[in-house]
Amino acid sequence: MTDLKAAHKDAYALILDAIDVGTYKPGDRLVESELAERFGVSRTPIREALQRLETQSLLVRDGRSLIVASLDHNQLAELYVVRGELEGLAARLAARHATDEEIRVLRAMVEEDHALLGDPSAMSRANRRFHKQVHLASHNRYLVQQLDLVHRSMALMATTSLAAAGRGERALEEHAAIIDAIAARDGDAAYEALRAHISAAFEARLRLDAARYGSDI
């Protein structure tokens, strides 16, 4: 029974991670047999994992097939509103509860991430690690759970805002400002710094989309 539960959990995690890292992108069709072969898991846990991802709106039906969902402009705007509020709350709580070691780790992340400038994909992965560390520094397990759900939905975006010209450098400056506020134990400033960071990311994404589709959104 334990092995069966582990297989089901692993199938879900494997597919979710593949979406998160871009192996499967919005619009890609997920075929049960191909997934089972790729991940070396039987079709039953794959089937149940796909059903679970569909209930979470990460997959949608296209006839009898399941494809990776995509976000329209309205969904994207709604997601960023929720993300901004929840992440701002995480930063506020981190200003109260983060340990000195957690703050040191955050600063080290920003220093190391300068080496990734010019590589949007690597910057995106580093950005997720940074935000996850802020979430954990809030020391609120329920908030961390909700932010995990939000960040799963972020995987449905075809590109990263860090691909916008100059966005990587500015994002690191914004990360540093967030850390400074947390280190100063200024919850209001941490909240505002992180919300401003999310707002700037959203504006960069809109510019990318406008350039891609040749119109303002």
C-alpha cells in the first residue's frame, strides 16, 4: 500500500515538475502512455495524477485529450493581484520572524544570482528559489501552502518576465530592497517592496506580450 501511494504521489510530482521547468508548455498535449514510459510509472498513477492536475486547472480538456492550460490576460492579471497580496504578506511576516541565518541566505542568493544575468531561464529558476525562501521565512505554513498553489499556476505562463530587456538587473535590485526591509524588521516596508516587485514583473510581462503579439494589451 505504501509503495502504491508513493507511486501516485511521485507521478503527480513528476508531471508537475515537468510543467514547472517547461518540459511541457501551455498547449502541449499530455498522453497517458507517453508519460508512463517517460517517467517509468504505471498508467494508473499517471491517470490519477492527470485527473488531479485537471481539478487544479493546470490541465484542460481538448476533446478527449488533456493539454497544459494557458492563461489569458484576465487570468494573468487576477493571478498577479493574488500573488502580490500573498507575497507581500509573506514579506511582512518575514520581517517579524526571519532568523538572521535566513536573511543571510537571502543576501547570498542575490549575490550569486548576478552571475546568471543574461540567462532568463536560469534567472527564472533562481527567482523562484528566492521567493520560496521569503515564503519560508514567514514561518506561516498555511501561507506557504497557498503560495505554492499560486506558483504552480505561474508555470502556465509561456515566458518569464525576466526575458524583458533590463528586467534581470532591476529584479535583483528589487530583491535587495526586499531583504533590506526584512533585515530592518520593517514589515510595512517589506510588504510594499515585495508588492512593488510583483507589480514591476507584471508590467514587464505585459511589455513582452505586446512585443510578441504586436499590440498593446
